[in-house]
Amino acid sequence: MIQDVESSPWQRPELWAEMEMSLFTAAGALSMENSSLLSSLTQQIARNYESIDEILTTLCRQSCPSCDDVCCRHATVWYDFRDVLFSCFHKQTIPVRQIHKKENGVCMHLQADGCRLARLERPFICTWYVCPLQKQLLDGGDEKVRVQCADSLDEIKRTRKQLEELFCSFV
Ligand code: SF4
Ligand code: SF4
């Protein structure tokens, strides 16, 4: 998500801890059957992330090192509810805190060689966003790769929505 950091959810550590406790309490009260169903959706999401990781990493190698307007330097991103649900039911854990910007306005996870988080640990928005230069590279490359990328991103988006809807219907 990209918006004013003050309005991003659970920015303060105590709010993050409160959300974590509520989430795990609700998740722990689910029936085994419902819990397994949600876990299987997160595995589906993870498979789709993994299927495009190499494509996206290659695009980054081709474009990011020479980029003069690095998106992670000015974008404001945060974990939304679907991101934390995914982590909770995929790995039975969630990130230690909400993402914030450092004093210089840059995302706390940006390092000299790019994002320090594994793809599955990043907010979905960081994978979903394909910048104009990378879009140009995708459009000019192998059609099958472009379609695979678009289909997997759509599938992740659809399954994340389903995950939230099912979870909310179970609690
Ligand atoms: S994803 Fe695009 S905008 Fe962001 S650093 Fe790479 S080339 Fe630059
Ligand atoms: S989490 Fe990683 S990919 Fe997302 S904005 Fe921060 S540095 Fe960039």
C-alpha cells in the first residue's frame, strides 16, 4: 500500500502486539478443518510467489542497479491484514513489527543491494508493483513469461481476498 505513514495500521509497537495477540487467539480457536483450509490457501499463494520470483528477480537485476529513482526510497508500504493473515497461516508467525521508514525517508528494509526481505516476507504490494521500466522489459520479452507473471499476480490477489473472506466468516 502506498499512502501517508501516519495512517498505516499498527505502526506503534503496542498496536502491532495487540493485533498479533488477537490474530493468534482467533486463529487458535478455529476448528482443525477450517485452519487446514486457510493453510492450504496460503500454500497456494506461496507457490504462486515462488513461480514468479526468478522472473521478478531477473527483472530487478536488469533494471534496479542503474535506476536513478529507486522506488523503495520514496514508497510508503506496510503490511495489511491479508499480509499478516498469510504469514500467520503459512508459517505460524508474523513479522516482528510493521514496516516504517527510516529517518531519511527510506524503507527500513532497503539495503545497498536491494530489499533484505525474502519475497514471501514482503508486503504483497512490493511484488505486485511492476515499475514502468520493468513493465517495458516484460512487454518486450517472452510473451509466455509476461502472461505467467500477470496470471500469478492475479491468482495471488484472488487467493489473498479469499483467505480474508474465509477467515472473517470463520471467526
Ligand atoms: S523496481 Fe523499477 S523503480 Fe524500483 S528500483 Fe527497480 S527499476 Fe527502479
Ligand atoms: S519491503 Fe523491501 S521491496 Fe518493499 S518497499 Fe521495503 S525495501 Fe522495498
